[in-house]
Amino acid sequence: MISIDSLQTKIFADGADRQGMLEMYAKSFISGFTTNPTLMRKAGIADYRDFARNVLCAIRDRPISFEVFSDDFCEMERQARDIASWGPNVYVKIPVTNTSGQSAGELVKRLTRDGIKVNVTALMTLDQVREMTCAVEGETPSCLSVFAGRIADTGRDPVPLMKEALCIMKRAPKSELIWASPRELLNIIQADEIGCHIITVTNDILKKLTLIGHSLTDYSLDTVKMFYSDAQAAGFSL
């Protein structure tokens, strides 16, 4: 069984709680961070710029992705250039399309040609991977976030698609594939087995990392003890 130390896939912590991010920053196996407007809203963030700059004051040496939130490509570009100026470790998250389904490919090309690091997000099809791979070709580092977890939510196995995405992305060697929206710890192992560059992981899943390689016999006994303890605590009787 693989161990945390032997993983080749980089683990990025996914969240928007500053304290939680700093806790993850203290862990050597966390290689970077991602956020998004949904996570920020859940965390009660009111001032986007203030939150981001506060985090960047503490985390200077690992990549962090912050997302634009406009639906208009001109305004999206303005926001992207502003966000990119916040620090050298910042990646700007650009949605693969706007809410009308119009491709962000041309915007991604302009940004990467100007040296702005992007993380193209919400990809779910190989056609999207092909288009965005063309858009990020060049010398600027970038990421493509394929939402493997959401693909799995539709009853499809994401592993073959992720393998093919890696093949497609060979033409853009400065770009890394992110296994996004994982649903369970197993996804980290799956990502590592196929050679995926990065996986974004929420704190809930990160808490289970100590279970990697755990004895199934011991885990079975732990589960039996849990059921027994909870039954006793509930005071059940028949």
C-alpha cells in the first residue's frame, strides 16, 4: 500500500478558511492551495481582496489560486490582471466558459501570452481539455482543473478521461492537470496511479490521510468498537 511520503501527485488544500489554510500550510505534504467564490461565501468572506492579501502575507512560497467572478470576458480580464498582481505565487482561476457557455479560450490565450499564470477551472470534457491545452501552450506555467469528482457524480468513471487528458496535455509541458473535486481518499491514490500532477483536497478528506495503508483488520475492529460505544452511550435496551 502506498504511503503519503511516496505520493508523486502533489496535494493542494482546497478551502477558504484562513485558519484552516494556515494549518495545512504547516504540513510539508501540502504543495499549494486553491479557493473559489463558493468556498469563500461559505466561509463568510466579505472582502475578497482583503482576504486574499491577508492569506498571501502568510503563504508566499506555494501556489494559490484565486478565481475571477465576472461573467463578462472584458471584466473577467481586468479582474484577472488585478489578481495576478497580488503575488508571484498567484494563479488566476478562469472558468472554462461563462454562464452562457461561451468559451474562455481567447481570454486564456491573452493572459498566458502576457505571462499570467492561470488555472482554467470547471473542465469536464476532453474537447474542453483539447481547447484549453491549445490556449495555454507556451512558457507560462498553468493548470487545467478537470472536475473528476463531478464526472463521477454522473455515474461515469473519471479515470479513463483523466488518463486521456494527461496525453492531450503533453503538447503543453508547462501546464499541469489538476484532479478537482475529489469525493474520497481513494481519489488521491487513483490520481497518483495515473500520474496526475495535482489533486485538490478539502480538509474533510485531508483528515483521513492517516488512514492510508491502515490495517483493514484493525479498521474493522475500530468500527465494531465505535458501534458498541455509540449504542452504550445512547442507552439502548431491548
